[in-house]
Amino acid sequence: MRLVLVDGPAGSGKTTLANRLVAALGGESSAGPGTFDPARACARGAPAQLLHADDMYEGWDGLETLDAVLVDDVLEPLAAGRDASFRMWDWEQSARTHEVPVPVRPFLVIEGVGVGQAAARAFASLLVWIEAPADVRLRRGLERDGEAMRDEWLRWLPREAAHFAVEGTRAAADVVLDGTAAIPD
């Protein structure tokens, strides 16, 4: 399995890039975090699958415990040649809900803040860092999540910055991209 991690600050364009990448690898693009439907799981024979860290965090405070799902539940079993899975976090219910299957396949793309942490990088073939100015990222986030989430976003931004500083994610990236640049088809 070849693992591509797409990391960077919230609102930088990770989901858009990851969708394009997984489609180019023969997988199905995603409607985004929180949209996994067990009745429409990625076909077992598809060569690529996309996972979202937003489905792994336990809410706005989940960045610190992402590794328990990302590494323990997904990456370690796959590295051992076994199918993996994790229980998706439902942000509205504030609970883990349905199981997301992650079978062994040629390519896995995982996007989200924190997926490029050192513990996950040990399994990766490629770490992509995507960034954009803070005002652009906040605007994108509020357009997606709504103005009511402004306080959560403002609380999240320094936490992710601290995480990136400790993990050295940008410096470890194989590729650094501008999240404001157009992504060609």
C-alpha cells in the first residue's frame, strides 16, 4: 500500500486536493468529512480510498488524540497486511457512530489537520503540506461551517499551530503547495 498524507492548517485546501488525488489514482472522490455512508462504502476493488481526519477526531478537542484512531486503528493494521476500520465521529451527535472500513488496497489518501504527525509519517510514501493565509483559511472555514462556529475556529487555530510546531510537519513534507493556487484537472 502507498500512503499519501495531505496535511496543513484548517481551510488550506486539503480536502479539495485529496479528492483530486484519489480520483486520479482510480478511487472515488468524497463529498467531504461526515458524509461516509455505510450503504455506499468505497468498492473493495477500487485502487484508492480517501479518509478524512475530521471523521477521526473526537470533535474540536480531538487533535491531541488523533493518533489513537489514525495510527492504532488504521495505519498499523494496514502495515501488517490486515484490513482496518474505525468508528466515525459524528459532530452533531458528539459520538462515534458507524464503522468505516479501510481494506488493504494499492493507495490510501488521508487528509486533515494532524495526519502528517511523526507517528503517521513512519507509514507514509508521501507527505503533502498545503497552506494558505490565515484570513483565507478562516473565511473558507466559516463559509463551510457557518458564522456560529467562529469561536471554535478561533480556538482551533492556535491549537493546530502548536501541534504543527511540535510535530515539525511542514519541514518534514515532501511537497509544499499553495492552497490559493488553482488545482488543474
